[in-house]
Amino acid sequence: MNKTKGLILIVEDDASICAYMEEIFGGDGFQVVSAEHGQAALDLLHSMQTLPALIFLDLMMPVMDGQRFLQEIQKNPAHERFKTLPVVVVTASHMPVKGEVVAVIRKPPDLNRLVELAEKYAGG
Amino acid sequence: MNDFHFLIIACLILVTLGALAAAWLFRRRWVQERKTEVQLKFSNENLDFALQSGRMGTWDINLADGSIQCSQQMLDLWGVTAREFNCRRSILQSKVHADDLHMMNAAIDKAIATDGIYELAFRIWPEPGKLRWVLSRGRCTFVPGSHTPEKFSGVVFDITESMEREAALKEAIHTRDQFLTIAGHELKTPLTNLQLQIQLRQRDLQRNYPQAFTAEKISAGLIEQLDYVRRLTHLVDNMLDVAQISEGRMQLSYEYFDLCKLIQDVVDRFRESGESRGVELRFTGCHALYGNWDWFRLEQVLLNLLSNAVQYGNNQAIDVTVKQEAEHVHIFVKDRGVGIAKADHSRIFQRFERAISENEASGMGLGLFIANTIVQMHGGDILVESEIGAGSEFTVILPMQQGIKS
């Protein structure tokens, strides 16, 4: 396993989609952490000393959806530390995303595209 | 006869001819006037008929003193009597919706200041609690050669029905769009799982990674894939059922069977998936309950109720009980989960509705609508007893007199 690769945060409420993404990135040598919704991701980010190099974000989730999470990290001064974290939205929706993101991938996503983005932003 | 006599006779002839000509001209004019009068009356009657048929009122503002003349039709529309009205604009304006009054006055001022054309839809209160939409069209005419307003008149008619139809249509389009968004999300979740799993295994093959292809892993993967295919099938079936119900094409296929066996089958099938989530599914059993029902559709009803009980049941035990009365059978499905607020009890049986928002739980909000329709087509009913935090109990009531096979 290539230990020089960066940390990826997956924010996704479907447990099995999350597990597949962990297996995909883990198998390619990335470190992976996950959260089941936006609020859990915010809590996790606040508890981390080293921030993730890339976030894969679902939009339709319980408690705090992906759109709200994006607003929180990019607009709320309380989360200033996370403002510039690169975010890739992975969504079933065709609605425009409000906020700065490095890419929007429609579900079902292509594995190679996911890995390509992971390599670009968290490849080490 | 001398010249004098001849002159007299000629004069008499001329006077007679003149009188005859005058009489003829007078009569001709009288006939024309009568004709015009009749035509005018006929035309006015036609106009009245057209105004009445179109439920259209007329108005005419005197720009010099600000008074207004209105037809009876307009006064009726405004819910004002002629005595109350007394040519006062203020009486009419007092019945215009407060949010629209400024807009109405601004439109009149604009018409007078510019091209004279006035058209505006606004709301009025003919009587408290009864809101109507009206469309008013008018024209301001000016003194020839100047921009001095001379006359401002027009028509007004009731457009409440078309506005309500338009609002209902907009609501239906909004509901459809919302449904398509949710349906897209629900369909794409199993598709995402399938795609990622397939691509992951393709990558394992390319990388010659045999640990990914042990019998145990292949078996687990196939079970998952089958589950996703079932989920997709279920979602598509629900969409097709809703289309059938909307078009009135859903039909039941009655057969004679033991309802207890059906319930036992469904409970057994669900027990496995419930146990995998740590949910205990308890069924007290029942004795033979033979009758004519649609097996496939009732199975669908019970699967939906149990699926909801597992999804919203907080991983607590679920109880299924059956009680037979003289002419009805009651099937109870009770969970101990999140519960449903009383205010939402009737809403959850409507199309595209669910107890909590789409972000909080999966599903298209079709299951209970379809289940309720199926049970009602059997001549039965579904009842719900629930409160937030206190779990839910759904009761399916089915008539036994569906024709016990003789």
C-alpha cells in the first residue's frame, strides 16, 4: 500500500455505497474516513488534526444535506478552517450545485473518474 | 278658364306635390329612425346578453370628479348594492385585496399617463372570507390633439375558476417534478451500488487479485446484487402501479385462498431480512381464513406495511396479529419506532407523501397510497394509530363476504 497518498473524506448516507468507495480508494492506497451526513462530517472535521485532501460529497442526505454542508464550510466563519477544502459532489440530482466544487459527478459514478479525481487532489 | 284660374290650379298642384314630398320625406326619416332605434335596441340587448353570458361588468370613470358608473353585473361581482355604491370609487376600492390595491391604482395612473391601455388581474372580497379573482380591461381616451384624458371606461370579469385551475395545475407540476427528483434518487442508489461493485470486481480481475473471488465473496456479492435488482424492480413496479391507478386501469384478480397462509408467507420472508437488522418479527398466527381476494395485491400491501415497520421501527420488535370478526378480518402491524404525528395521518396515504422529508428516509412515498388503494378496491380500509415517538399500528380491514366459494 502506498502510504504517501492523502486522506479522503466520503460523506454519503448509503452505507453500501460508502463501503464500496472505501474499498476502491483504500485499495489504491488512500486513507479513507467517512460520515453518514453533513453534520457528522462537520463534527469529524473539527476533531481532525490533519484535514482531508479531498471530500466526496453526496447531496441528498438526512440531518444535514450536502448543499447545506457546502454552505457551512464555505460561508460560516465557525468552519473557516475547512473553507478551501476541495469538494467533489457525487449526486443523483441534476440540479445545479450552489458553492465552489472541483467537480460534479452524476450517480452512478464511473470508478475510473472517481480514482482520477482522488489521484489529482489526494495522490500525494 | 283664364290665366288666373290656371295659375291657381298650378299653385294648388305644386302645394299638393310639396306636401306629398314633405310627408314622404318625413315618413322616410321616421322609418329610418325607428329602424335605427330597433337596431340599437337589438344591439344593446346583444351586448347585455354577451356581458351577462361572460359574467362581465362595465365601468366608466368620470375623470373630472372621480365618480364612477358601473353596470349591475359589476356591482353583483363586487357584492355591492346600488344604494351602497352611489357612484363612489371608494366603495369598490374598499373591497379590493389590500395587497393588490396599490398595484390597481398604479396601473390606472400609468394608463392615463401613457397609451391609455389598462389591463390588470386582481383580487376582491365580495364578502368576508370569499376571495374572487377579476380581470379588468379598460381604455382611456384623450381630447383629440392633446393628452388631456377625456373618458376612462372598460370591462371587468370573474376569472376565479381559471386562476384556481392554473394554481392546481402549477401545484400538480410541482408535485410531479418533486416526485421525479425523488424517483431519480431512489433509482440511482441501487444503480450506483451495482455499478461500483461491478467496476470494483473488474479492477480486481485486471489486477489479478484472487482474494476478491473466493466462493464466500462471490456469494455475498451475488446476494447484494440480487437485492439491488429487487429494489429497482420494486421501485419500477410502484411507478407502474401509480400510473395504473391514476388512469383507473388497476384491476384485482380474485382467487380463493387462505389469508392466514399469505400472512405467514410474507412474515417468514420478512423475518430473515428483519433478523439481519436485529429486528424481531412476531406473528401470533391464525386459523384458516378462506375467502376470495387478490393474493398478489394483498401480498404487496403486507410487504409494504412490514417494510415501513422495519424502516421506521428503530430496530424494535414488530408484531403482526390477526383478528376475525363476523364479516371482517383485521390484520394489525405494530412497530415501536419513530411514529407519525396525528396531523400527518391522512396525508401519508396520499400519492408522493410520507411522514418525514425525503432527506430523512428513502422511498418514493408511493407504498401506502398503493396499499390503501388496493385495500379499498377490496371493499376494505387501512387505519393508522400513531404518535411521534410512540410507534405506529396499521390495521388492514378486509371484508370476509368477498364471496366465500360455494
